[in-house]
Amino acid sequence: MDSRVVSKAQLPELLDKLARDYILVAPVHEEETVTLFKKVSGANEVQLDYTNSDVSPKGCLFPQTEKTISYTYTGDTLDMKEAAEPPKTALFGVRPCDIKSILALDPVFEGKFLDSYYLDKRKNTVIIGLSCSKVLSTCFCTAFNSGPCDGSGADLMFTELGDKYYVEVNTDKGSSLVEAYSQFFGKQDTEQLAKAKEEQAKKLEGQFTRKVDLEGVKQVLDENFELPYWDKVFKKCLGCGICTFVCPTCHCFDIFDYVTGEVSGDRFRCWDSCMFPDFTLMAGGHNPRPSKKERVRNRFMHKLKYHLDRYNLEGCVGCGRCISKCPVNIDITQIIKDLKEVGQNA
Ligand code: SF4
Ligand code: SF4
């Protein structure tokens, strides 16, 4: 693996250049209270000092609302216009948990049915990660063999160290970007900076207050679909779906047709949530998840079992968003702890 160094003083110029050559998507503050990822026109809009964005960067590859086709009937034929090839995009400032969540989404969209909407964006996007500099009380990425400076999955990984960024070049895509903007990527002191990064990672890992141990949890879920435990947990849930909308690994969507004229329309896909009653409602009226109990169980089974069964990858990355945003404090780390106890008492 190659590594480089970018001086902090030069980062704004690099971001400005990226914004000219690519669609640059980066963390921004909106209305002073919300941090999210969106297209920026230059460095002055980018928020570098953020902990964990309220909304994850997932929407860069899988937008909350996306037009997939437009159609018009002309006589006996149907003219369909597919979405255009997505532009070259640089997704900058992605935290390690969110990078890992993209790795969890990849097999969903490139499985048996290739999802060109996601895959074309993925192919045209270079992921530039940014190590965390603070650990929140809700963070638990270390439970999933990750950590605040883990760059696996990023094309380039930036770590702030004093007046510089240590940059790990992890992929060919990352390497091409470094080559194209070589005036910003120095080679000096990288060995020393690699050591400093390791020390910083260790220091930050010592700051996690939420200790989460997943040992035995999947086995409990493998062996018990019905557990009296679920009869308790769901009672607090409001079914608002916030947990799924903020989750960087949730990927369910619905498809809508919007009529734009007598013989024309647009087709959209929009995020959906397994916490909504009509998510599994069938045309004949049957609903296999008729109450909140089944829906809450499904969410946790998906995060802690089904994703692993299907893709051999965890369906949770420990970002803590569902913990901090749930209005009734349903906490996945408490659920993990409780399920462990169920296993130990079985
Ligand atoms: S955020 Fe909380 S209350 Fe809302 S659906 Fe999720 S678990 Fe239920
Ligand atoms: S389940 Fe919660 S903690 Fe896990 S990735 Fe989703 S939002 Fe983050």
C-alpha cells in the first residue's frame, strides 16, 4: 500500500479542484443543527470538523428518491428513457463506519439481479475516507472489527495529524486520483506519520464507552425465531421508521409511478422502511408481519443474522445513529446484551 501526505493548508485548493473536475459530495452543516452529505461547489462549504453525520453518505450511491425511467406512449409503442450515466463523483470525508456500510450494501446491489442504478454510481465514485478525531458515546464500530481510523473500503483514507493529513492509497482508483493531483500529494515523512496514525487509533479506541460483545448473539437468533423477549421490546416502538432511514446499511425501497401527462410518466424509487405496516402487506390483504412485534424482530434479525447469512457480512456497522435518533431510546447495543443473556440462560 502506498501512502502520501497532504498539508492542511493545501486541502482547500485540492477540494476546490475536485469540485471542478468531479461532482464533489462532502459533509456540510445545514441549518446549523444537521450534518449531512451533499454536492458542494468548493472547500468553503465542506465541514471537516464533524463527528458523525446525522444522515449517512449512503444517498450518494442510493438516493432517497431517484428517478429511474421516464416513459411516453406514442401510438402503439412505449418510449422509455433510462437514467443517464452518473457523473464522475468524489465522495469526500466518509467516516470508517460509513465506508464499511458501503461494503455491506455492495453485495445487495450486485447479487443475483444487478442493480445498475447503484452499480453505475459505485463505479464512477471515488471514496475518500476521513478518520474520526472523536468517539461519541453512541459509537461501537469496534464491535465489528473496525475502528475510528480504519480505512478498509476507502480508495483513499485521510487521517488528520497536526498540520497534515496522512493519506493511505488503498486502490487503483485512489492511486489514479493521487497521480492526477500529484502537486498536492507529497511523499515526505510517511513512515513516521503511519506510526503516529497507529498511536492515534489506539488512543481513540481507548475512548469507547459502549462495550459491545457479539459472541453468541447470532447463534441465539439462529436457534430461536420465537423468543418471549420480542414480546417486551416492541411495546415502546412507535413505528416511525427513523432507525431505518438513518441507518447506512438499510437498503429497502419502493417504486412509484408519477403521471406527468395523459400518456407519460416518471418512475421513482424511494427508500422504504420495514418498520411500516404496509411494507409487507400483500395485494390479497395478507401481512406476514402484522404487528410491531414482527417488524421490530425483523429489523434486529436483519442486522444481526440475515445479512450475515446472505452475504457473510454484518448488517450493522456500529455507527450508533439508530440509538441517538430513536425517540423512545430503543438501543441496539442493549438488544445485543439482552440476547446474549438469553443465550447464556438457555
Ligand atoms: S426509531 Fe425507535 S420508535 Fe422509531 S421505528 Fe425505530 S425503533 Fe421504533
Ligand atoms: S443498525 Fe443502527 S448502529 Fe447499526 S448501522 Fe444501522 S443505524 Fe448504525
